[in-house]
Amino acid sequence: MTPPSEGDTRTFQRTFTPEDVRQFGEVSGDEQPRHLEPDDEGRLLVHGLLTATMPTKIGGDLEVLGRSMAFDFRKPVYTGETLTCEMTIEEVTERADRYDLSAAVTCENEDGETVMTGTVEGLVWKQV
């Protein structure tokens, strides 16, 4: 495990499918028609918290144990759109057994429009 450093930036790209949305609806219990019935273009509206799994994936890659997450959903996301999520570590405090960190998150669609922003606070345990 590489210790986290201020300024470290990671990205993750994903295109959600109708099956992703249906499965998330089933698991979460959020099966509103807006997520299950296609729009005029045949797309499904992606759940906000499904979009929020993108920074969760990055955090998992960095071995972050999340303490708090706050997200602002700025534009709707639809199936078939490619999203790019960027997480930048803004602050790291080293402790005896861990690193406490805070990070900023921005997710954009393929048109460069910001669809979600947020912050993540968590910790990375030191290896013993």
C-alpha cells in the first residue's frame, strides 16, 4: 500500500447500462418508474447513488475506509452516457496507525458537463 499524498488524483470511467440501473433498483428498493421506464430516447435515468458508486470504486482502489461522503447531483445521468469521475486528495494527516484524508470528487459526462460533485472523508490503515 502506497501512503496517500495530498494532490494525488485518480480517475475512473464508466457507462451505466439499463441492467445496472435495474439491478441497483432491485437491491436498493428504489424502483420508481423514472428509473425503470425508458425516456423518449430509450434511456433510463441512473439513480444518483448509483452514480455515487464511482468515487466509491476509486476509494476502494486506494483502500480508503469512508467516514463521510457528501454529494451534489447537478445534472441527470442516463444509461449509455460515459462518465468520468476524478477524485483528488486534498488533505492527509498521518496518525500512528492510519492516514486520515479528505478528497474532492467531480464526475462529468462525455460532453464535459459536471453531473456530480462531492467530498469524501476517510482513513487508510497503515500496514502492520
